[in-house]
Amino acid sequence: MGAAQMVVFLLLETALYSSRATTRFYRPGNATLGVILPVHSQTASGGCGELYTLGLGYIEAISYAIERINNFTDILPGISLGLDVRDYCYNSKLAMKWAYSIVANNDHIELVRQGLSREKFENLTDPIVAVIGSMESSSTGNIAGLFQVENMPIVSPFSTSDELSSPYYSSFFRTIPPDSRQSEAMADIIEHFKWAYVAAIAHDGSYGQYGVRALEREAYDRKTFCISFVEFFTRSGYKGKVETIVRKLLLKPELKVIVFWSNYDQTDAFLAEATKQNLTDRTFLLSEAMATFGIQILKKYSSVLGGSLAILPHDYRDLEFGNHLRNLTPEKTRQMGNPWWEEYWKGAGKCILDHEGDCQLKGVSEAGYQQLYSAYVPYVIDAVHAVAHGLDKLYRHGAIRNVTPSNVAQSLLYCMKNLTFGGVTGNVSFKTSGDPINAHYDIMNFRKEDDCDGYCIKNVGSWKTDQEPQLDVNNTLIKWKTKKNVVPTSECSKKCPAGTRQSFINRCCWECFQCPEGTVSSEPGSTNCTRCSEEQMSNKDNTECVSLPLQNIKWEDTTAAVVLLLTGVGFALNLIVLGVFIRHHDTPVVKGSNQELSYLLLFIISLSLLMPILHLAHPTAPVCYLVQPWRYLTCTACVSVLFLKTNRLVRAFQTTAMPHWFRTYILDRKRQLVVVFFLNLVQFILTLLWLALDPPQVKKDITFQKHMFLRCLPYTTSTGLIIRTVMFSYFIFMSLLCTLYAFKARKLPDNFNETRYIGFSLYVLLVSWIAYYPVDSALEGFYTTIVASATALLIGYGLLGYLFFPKVFIILRHPEQNTTESVKAEVGQFSLYLASSLSKISNKVDPAP
């Protein structure tokens, strides 16, 4: 579009809007301040609609600030500020038209200064040195782009979009913090209440787009919350879009928190639709633009907004202006020349007319004050002071030399870039981007109160850049819309319980999977399952590792009780036999059985009866050191004693059955114990070698997630195997040798024929070893303990039963056989039998001639 076409278009737009409402308020001065703000709302067709009372309040704040500056003597002495207000009715096109009009007016004035006739231009006014405006960021961006071409400063107390912090807008300043600060405050609030999953709704403009983008950046950097989705209202025709957005929110009941970033018109449409579709179970986090809504719009949609939080620019409260506003009357406003006050008194001001048609009001009511005043007012006043201090620095302090009417705006721009002053909002200074250095927000809660006629806004905290931590919220002051007034939860997925792991779909959404067998997660929300150690298993719920149950027989088990009972009976029988032998030690049966060896054998049987107890004990290093060699030592000791007893009997009745040198040691009672010692010395030496070179160790046989069995591993290397094999072979050799001699003595007299019982005892020993050795060598499990205990009991009972019970039976039940006469008669019969047998053998060898 060419320059001429642009001018024609803007002139047509001017005519269109001027016909609908009063759109301009002008007050002359030495330096004129331009204002582009909405005093009316926008109609559906884009024209000027009803009076926007907050906009009127902002215009009054600017007018009041200028009047107060003009009355000061310490700032701009001798220079009065003028005012040129343009109402753009929330229409960005009209805002752009007014901006172009200001630029064109300045250019025309300059042409007149250069000699061009003033008559060629219509409606020329004093040049504008700076502009305050506009309300929404998109409109501000448009006009700031035009003003920066002219190097004219523009100061906004409303526009917060981060887009305006770009170097492209080199002449832009603002007294309100940018959205990057607001997004930090919102993110801090979301983190404070642990809201992990939120939605963002914004209007499709610079304010909404850049605000949500800043919040998304905070979510990405912090990684403590996620934005489920972002939806934008279009600039026009947004009603259908609003319906879709509300339905989408209703389909996501887990989204309990909605960040709302929008301005007036779209907000009204959204809240109306949300009320219609009963979207009343959500908590809204409202951006600072809600300060432009007015309390009435909030009350109108209290069913939706009740319990919500909002971020507002800190309300610094200019008390002087507040008093000024409350004391305004129709007469006073008429004198000030502001044309829009007439609309207010006839409409929102609820003026009561007298008989002459004049309004009879003594001032602005409290309800009217709430409609005219917002937290933005101090920032509006500081915007005026920023321009005034810049001009003061320019004119009175001579910050720039050679200032001419042609370069006032450009010179003012330079002065404002290096400006610091004390304003209503505190110490005001600007960064190179035009943003204020400090930011201060109030955290507000919209809730129902008895003392404020229904719903109202209450301060519950603050967010400041110059405090640590920046967010300070009093949780106890907040009233939520939830039951029992608990903080609402907003999360994509509930935290997975202990015993499960979270598998992430995205950073804030996940699925819960049960931990596999053998793994646990002890804390809710765990992202992985920890494997239990080899000796542990997971409990039923996979929440903790517990020790594997031992498969070993416990002392309280029935099996252990039976084994201990039988062991105890065995010891009791052993003691009974010992007592009987001691009491009848002078009888032939006891004497004939070799008392010393019998007592030694009873002692060894007692040691063998200890084996079941050792097998029942849970394996430890000392237990394993004992239980493995114990069977070899006790069994070999029994066999060695039986071997000597057998040889003594054979020597007594068959003297030719053994060598002479060995017979000497066997018949001597003192030397026979030495023989027993040496026969067992081999096993003792092998045992010491076994324990020294390759000792038994505790072995844990683990069945995954079921149980653990402790056993004694006899050896770990071939050295232990060889030693164990040699010990077993030695025991078998002694047993076979003893069996051979017992067989030779099988026909001795009954009272002396102990060798037959010795043979049976040896058979019992061999049978027990045949049952025990394969099981101990090849199998695992608790049944090996049962087999080991049973075979140990079999050895003890077998030796007692075959070697001692027959003698005890004779001693106690047939004492007539335990006499010297009975023994002599039996020996005599055996001698005759032996002589007869030898005679027959001799006759066969030497027949008669």
C-alpha cells in the first residue's frame, strides 16, 4: 500500500470512528504528551461501544499527574505539559490510525516551521513529544514500530509482552514488568502448589502468544511441571473456538489448573461458555490482565472463577489520587474538560437529575471508585512522571545541547534511556530493552467473603525480584473451591504406588507397571525397580526385599522334634547300658566283653548320637568343621574297637588266626588302647590335613524367589576330595577287615560269640553309609539333613542294639547264664567240639597205613 493510499485509508477510518463516539480529549501545553488508550469497549462490528470505566480512570490519572507536575516547582519549572488523548476503543486499527495521526501532525508542524503555509494543513495541534499507550501488547507493538521510525518515545503502563523487549522497539519503555517476569511468578506458584500438569489458554495476540511462550520456556527449563496443551482465541470469530476449548477441558478431568492469559473481550466470551458448559471444577491462574476486567466481570462468572489465583501488579496506592477520584463531581469534571465523564455520570455513575436537568452528586461512590481504579493506576502515573523527568533532564539540566523543536522527541528518547527517579511504584529506571529493572506482583485470591458483599479479591502473597525467595504465599489465607479447602491437585497421572515403576509417556505423564519378581520399589513414584540381593526376595507387594526363607529344618519343626526325641532316647539307653555294666562288672558276661573296650565303645556311641544334633544345626563355619569329619572319626573309632574285640575273641579260642606280633598287643589290656589310638591316628591326621588344606565351607543353595538352603560343602578343590576319599576308603578297609575276623569267630560259644553281633553292627554301619554317602555327595535340600540324621541314629541304635542289648538282656532276664559254672560248661562243650573238629581234619590229612 502506497503512502497516499495509507493516508486515504486512515482518514476514512477516522471519519468512521469519530462518528460513533467522542474519541479525543485535548489540553494544550508547552510540551504535549500524547495518549492512546481505550475509553470505550469494542463492539462486535469493530466500532466503539459502551464506556470502559477503567479506561476513564486511567485518563483521569494521567490528567491528574500532569496537573500535579505543572504545579510542581522542582520539576519542569516554567514548562507546562499538555495532553492529547485519543480513544482507540480496543481496536488496533484505530490505535494505528491515531499513531499515524500523531506522526503526521508532527511532520506537518515541522513543514510549517520550514516555511510551508499552515493553511495547507487542517486541525494542526502542538507537536507530541512522547506517547503513553496502548493497552494490549499487540496494539502497542504496532504503534511502537511506527514511533521508533520517528525516534519518538512511547511509554506503556499496560503492555507486558516480551516481544516489546526486542531491540526492534528501540523507542519503547514500560513501567509495568514484562511477561518474562510474570511467567517466572506463575512458574513459582505452580511449583509451590506442586501442580505438575496444567493447561494454558491465551488470546491470539502478542500478549497471549509471548506470555505462554515464556511460560513454556519456564516449564522446559525447570522440568517440574508440564503444559498439557495450549489453545489460543482468535482475534475475531472466536466464539466457536471457545466452545471447542471448553469441551476439550471437560474431556481432561485430571487438568484441574488452567493458566489464563487473555484480555477483556475474549475473557468474557470464554467465561460465558465455561459457565454454560458447567466448567466449575477447575482452578484458574489468571495473568495480570485481569486487573483490567473489573470486579464486576469476576463476580459475574464467580461459579467458574471462584477459588482462583491471579497475579496483579503490586497495588502501590496513590492516596492523593484516590482522594481526588472520590471527590470528583459532575461539575468538577466538566471544568476539567474531559468529555467522557459526561457519559460516566449518565451511565455507570448513576446520576440523579434535578428539576433543571443537572446531575446532583457529591462525589464518586465506593462502587464507582472500584470501577474507576485498578492496580495499574500507579504505573500509569509513573509513565507520565517518566516523560516529565526526561523532559526535565533535557531542558533544565541540559543533558543535550542544541535542542531544537525539531529534535525534542529524539533528544527526550536519549534522556529517558538513562533515567532514574522515585515514582509511586518505587525507584524507577529502565534497562536497555526499556523494561523496568524491578518487578513486584501481588498474588490474589478470588473467593467468597461475608464482608465484601459476595465475591471479592484478597491479597494472599507477593512475588518480588528483590526478595529471597521471590515468592511469598500465605497458604492459610487461600480459599479453594475444593472440599475441606485442600489444595487442588493437577497431574497427568497419579503417582505410582510403591511396588511399581513409572514408565514415562512424556515428562509429566506415565504408566504404572508392577515390578518384576525379585525387584522392588520402596517409594511411590519410583522410575525403576531395584533388584534384590541374591539372598533376598521381594515381598508380595514388591515394596521391600526380605530375606529368603531358610529351607533348613528348624528346631521347632516336627522333624527336628522327632530327631531330638530319638537322640535323647538313644542317650538314655546308652546311660542305662553303662549303668548295668558298671553294676555287674564282676559277672562273666561283662568281663568276657572286655570292659575297657566296652566302655570306650559306649563313649563313641554317645559321640555318634551327637551327629543328628550337628546336622540339625544351621550350618556355620564351626558346625561345618565338626559335622563333616565327625562321621568319619566316630565310625572309624567304632570299627577299630570292634576290630580289637573280635581279635581278642579269636585269639582266645583260635590262636592260629592272627600273627604272633599282633597278638601280643591285643591281649594286653593296657596296650590295646594304644592300638585303638594308632588305628584312629590315620583318620585324625587326614582330618587335620582336610581342615588345613581344603576345609569345609558353608554353601548357600538359592532357589530364586523361593528359598535358600544352607549346607556344608565338604571341599572346594580336588585336594579335599582326595582326602575325603582316602578317609572313606580307610573306613571301608577297617570295616571289611573287622568283618572278616568276625566271620572267622562266628562259631564261638554263645556267651562269648559277640562276633556275630559285631558282624551285624558292621552291616548296620555299612548300610548307613550306603544310604548316606550318595545323598550327601550328589543331592541338595532339607531331605539330606533327614537322611544324615536318620543314618546317624541308625548307627547309634544299631551298635547299642546288636552289641549291648543281648548282654543286658542276659544280665537282667537270665542271670543263670551269667555264672561261672554256665560259662565253664559252655567252654567245655566248645573245647570238645573244637577237638573233634581238629581230629577229623587230622585224619583226612594223615590216613592210617
